[in-house]
Amino acid sequence: MPNPADKSMNVLLVEDDNEFRETCAMWMSRNGHTVTEAPDAHQALQLCLSRQFDVAVIDLNMPGMNGLELLDRLRGENVEAQFLMLTGQATVETAVQAMKLGAYDYLSKPFPLPELEKRCRLAFDRGRLQKENEQLKQVIARTRPKVRMIGSSPQMQQVHRLIERAGPTDKSILIQGESGTGKELVARGLQVSSLRADRPFVTINCAALPEQLVESELFGHEKGAFTGATATTPGLFEVADGGTIFIDEIGEMPLGLQPKLLRVLEDGSLRRVGSHKERRVDVRLIAATNRNLGDMAAEGTFREDLYYRVNVLTIELPPLRERKGDVEELLDHFLGHDWTISPEARDVLCRYHWPGNVRQLINVFERATILAEDGCVQLEDLPREVTGTGGELTTVAAVVRSSERLEDLERAHVLQVLHTHHGNKAQAARALGIHRRKLYRLLDRFAIQPEEYVAAR
């Protein structure tokens, strides 16, 4: 299998000393590289405009157009090559000037011929990495999902304006809104419109993780830091370095962990779990919550200094029931060219109050398209909690009569408690005797949707 380091290079040698140029060209050719010679800058410029080279080795001190002038012209013509400068009068000033103009390296005469090949190889490898990086960026840009928020209601127009204004800044943003309103979509919109759009965007939901794992996920850990830590793992802040981190349900972050988050937001410093080594990151924070952090700060359940650090600018995301006309726009978006909907079904969907917001609407639409025939969603394809045609929430007793599976009983019990507390997860968790994070994991495990436990008003 060939070694990538053995790949031959296409090199241009620009040198007015014929004997020296021919000696260098012979050495490079004998080592398997393709070499083109140019005795002056003018000929080199024409060659670069008509052919592609991996590396151009340019003498700085040539009569007529010198090496720095040639380098400037080549950069102006967007010539894609790595440039290695040669001189017999090495000075710091000319080296700095050459680097500013885009030269990769600087080699003083006289030098061993193997050193010339070595420097050309390093320049060639750098150019290849730059090209691969640019290709990767293009692939990511083409495959990155387009962020599109549907809705032209006055409330959503205000959200769009805030995204446009706040996105290009580097300040922390807090997104507030009920569950299912699309807070992560707003976060992605902010990231796409930011100066970090082509850098990493990582997300974490504090409510979906056990408390002991949140610190490890955010800040990483060293091997052996705790039971099960079999390898050193960087945290999400390190993964997001240079980019954006989105912390969803930040109100659920453990109080003891909040000082560590505050520190990384203030000066970019962090330590992995089990490590004393200080690390630095440059990350923009976007946070989201469906809770009132101001009230939590007043109650002492959320640090006041962290609240002010996170809440530089707040974007309030309105619930779907307050976005007049947006339900119809969302329906048309989901229907596309493949589905139609009867006037009766459309009317019911537009009048429904959507306690689960856009997430519930998506769930109802997907369910309806499974049941619908001939590509048309009818009234009977909609769930009873939306149409208001009756039907009580499934009780634990009913499940006992129909199933002996423990999982079915657990699911029905969770649903019943949620229904009793009108969908309030904090109250339901207390009634069940579990932490709210445990309730979130049960909702995911049993695939329980908001429309199953929030009754129509």
C-alpha cells in the first residue's frame, strides 16, 4: 500500500542563478518529483497562470520583478500553490513581509538539498490539508439542513427580527418558551446567522441526563475519574471550541455545577472531571428553558450571577395558540405536494389550542397521514383529543383489564398522574416520587406525547 508521504510533487523553481536552479531541479527530479524551471519572475507568472503547481520555490532577489513582487502578483491572481521563499540575504524584515504575503516558509542560502525537499514536502502537505478542509466545509455547507421557521404572525416576525440582529453578535442568548415551541430551531437559526456558522454546533439537554452525567458531558473527564470512565473523553465545551453550544433546559442544571458553567462563560477556562489541568475554550452559549429563571434566581434554585451572564438577550418564543394564522401556514408546509386536507379537518386543527405546541401539531399530522386514505386527511383521521369527540384518558384499571405487561401499567400510571396535574411535569414528578429528569426519561421510554395527557379546553 503506497504511503501518502511518498506522493510526488509538481514543483516550480523560480531562480535567476542558472547553475543553482539546475542543481536544485536535478535533485528534486531524481527524487521522483515533477519540476518546471523559470529563470525570472515574468516567466514564472505566465507559467502559474497557465498551469497548476503544488509548490512554487521563489528566489527573493531577482532582477526586474523580485520575489516579493511576484508573490504579491500570484496572490492577486488567486494562484493555488504553496510558496517557499529563497534568499541569500536573510533578514527578519523580508521574512515577515514574505509571510504576510502568504509564503509558507523561508529558506536561507546555502542549504542542503535534502532540506529543500523537506520544506517542499511540508508545504505540499499543508496545501493538501487546506484543500481537504475547504472541501469538507463545502460538503457541510451543502448538507447542513436549512433552518426555516414557519410562521408570519406578528409574534414570529419579532422572533425573526431578533434572530437577524442577535445572530451575528457573540453574546449569550436565552430562549424562553413552552415545550414544543421550537427553541432548538431558534438556536440553530442564531448559529447559522452568526460568524461561527461554519464551526461546530453541539447540543445538550440538562433534563434528559442524570445529574451525575451532566458535568462529564459538558466538561469531559479523565480516564479513571469515576467508575466506568475507561478512557479520557473531552466534554462538549471542548468539542464546540470555536463554535456554539446549545444548552436546553438550562433551568434543570444542578445547582452545584452552575459555578463551573459560570467560570467557562466568564473566561473560557475549564477542567475535566478528575483533572487539575486548566483548559481554555472559545464558545458562544445559547441556552433555552421553559421555566422562569428570574423567579428561580430569587428563590435560590438558580444562581443569580449565572442568570445575568446567560440572560444578555432573551428571545421569547410564543406558544402556538397565540400565533394567529401560523397553524394554517404550518399545515400547508407539512402537506406539501403529497397531501391534501378536508375543510372540516383543517378547521378543527386551526381552532384547537395546541397545548403541546408545534411538536404536538407535527405528531398529530404524522399520525393522521398514517391513517388517511387517498392522500387526503379527513376529520376521522385526527385524534379524539383534537376533535373533541369524547373518549376518556386510558386509566390504569382499564389497562389492568386489557394487559398483564408491567410496562403497560407503568405507562398508564404515568399518563394518569400527568393528566391529573394538567400536564405539569414538576407536580407530576413529585406525585410519582421521582426526580423530574426521571420523568423525562420515562416520557421518552414510553413515547408519551403531550396530546395524550393534556385535555382539550
